[in-house]
Amino acid sequence: MNEARVTSRRAMWVHMLLYPGHTLPTAAAPAMVAVGLAVRNEVFAALPVLLAFLAGWLIQLGGVLTDNYENLVRHPNDREHPQLVHALRDGALTLSGLRTAIFGCYGVALLAGAWLLHHAGPPVLVIGLLSIGASWIYSAGPFPFGERGIADPLFFVFFGIVSVAGCYYVQAVPAYGPPTFWQALPEAFPFAAFALSLPIGALTTNILIIDDIRDREFDVVKGKRTVAVRAGMAWSRAEFVVLLVLSYLAPFWFWLGLGFGASILLPLLTFPYALATVRGVLTLDRYENLVPMTPKAARLLLLYAVLLAIGIAKG
């Protein structure tokens, strides 16, 4: 009996709270693209980018756990997550345990950030604090932007632009070294890092769009005003398609406009999988049918990022 309860608790934490099926890909994808650019520019540094990935993943987990915590506090009879409600009632899950996990995620991320701050200077502090703030404010505080229909652009910025540029920066800036730190910033934040981040931000935002479409009926009851609730499913589906098209046009710009080699087109190999994903988003309506689409979109993001990173390094 005790062993079954431990197994159930472990499954609850892994599958219903940590969501490794999409939190790991969304944290790993920008790091991979940054590694590809760093290899191309001969500034690759394994430990800094590994710590940046770890910090980014833990900050994201802190946000996921905060979202679940706030949801259970505000909606103790939540029909969307009955397993968590039951776990809370029978003691397998506690609010204090969730709070501890949230502070643990942010705390370890700050420890990784402290080393990166010493290694790469003040921009790390700015990126880290802004990322933690955005992660927490998504579902907590007086103005949780995840409930106001403004999360999409912030996902695009933080999971795309900030994450790719930040992971590249912590590798590149020490290559120039003191006392030229401030003069090295333009080289440590090259335009290519920002450009290459765009499809990563787009595909990550599409994961959020799927979640919002899937959860729209529950969000209406909870009073959440996500884009899918405020503008409707047609708008969210159109946004999904636009971001997907952006992701698959971007490699042509990198090749023809930014001087990368033809290997930068490698992400186009994922297009058939992308078509299968978009077909599901455009045709499926029921919550149960849309649940598998989130990890599917996360796998698309990860595969796209791996191929993009290889294309960058070779190009």
C-alpha cells in the first residue's frame, strides 16, 4: 500500500507537475541553437551553457509549479486537474510541499546564476531576475499576465530571444575577457543570435497556444481571459499557423539574407511532422484529444532546434 502510494506520488509529480515532456524541450531548444552559433564563432563553452540551460529549466519549472499552486489555492475544486485535487485532499500533495518546490527551483537557479554572474558579468543578473519575475508573474501576484491574454508575446520574447541570446552570451563574452568586457558586448550579443531565436520563440509560443485552446472551457469557468477565451479558437488557430509559417520561412532568410550555408535549411526536414501537428490543432476540439498535442509540439520544437543548431555550426 505504501509502495503504491509512493509510486502514485512520484507519477503525480513527474507527469502532472513537472511536465518533462515539454519543459525540458523548451529549455533545451534555445541552448542548442546558442551552442550551434557558439561553435560556428569558435566561442563554445560547455559549462556556462550547461548552467544557463539548468537555470532556465528550473526557472520554467518554478513557474509551472507556481501556476499549479495558485490554481489549487484559487480553485480548490478544479475540474481540470482532479488528480491534484484528490492528492491534496488525501495528503499525497500539500501546498507547503509545492511552495518548497517552487523556492527550491528558484533557489538552485539563483545558485547557477551566481556562478554565471561571476563568469559573465552584470547582464546575467538582469536576464536572470527578469526571467524569474516573468515566470512568477505568469500566474501569481496582483496581475497574473497568463490570465489576461498577454502571455503569448512574453513567451516569444523569453523562451526565444532572451534564452538564445543569453545562452550565447555566457559562452561568448569571456572569450573577449576583461578589461574589454563592456566593449565586447556587441560581439557577445550579435544580431545573428537574435535572428536565430525567432523560430524558437515561435514554436515555443505554439505550445502555449495549444494549451490555451485545450483548456479554454476550464479557463472560462475560472475567469481566465486567455487569447483562446477572449478572441476565440479561430484566432488562436490562425496565430498558431502564422507562427509555424514564420518558423519554416526563417531558414531561407538565414541562408539568403544572413550568409549561412545551405545546411541552415536542415530544420525543413521536420516539416512533415509540423503538418501533422497543425492538422491536429486545426481539427481537434475535445480536451482529451488535444492533451497529446502539447508534447507533440514540444518534440517538434526540440527536433527543429537540433537540426537548426547543426545547420548553424556547419554553415
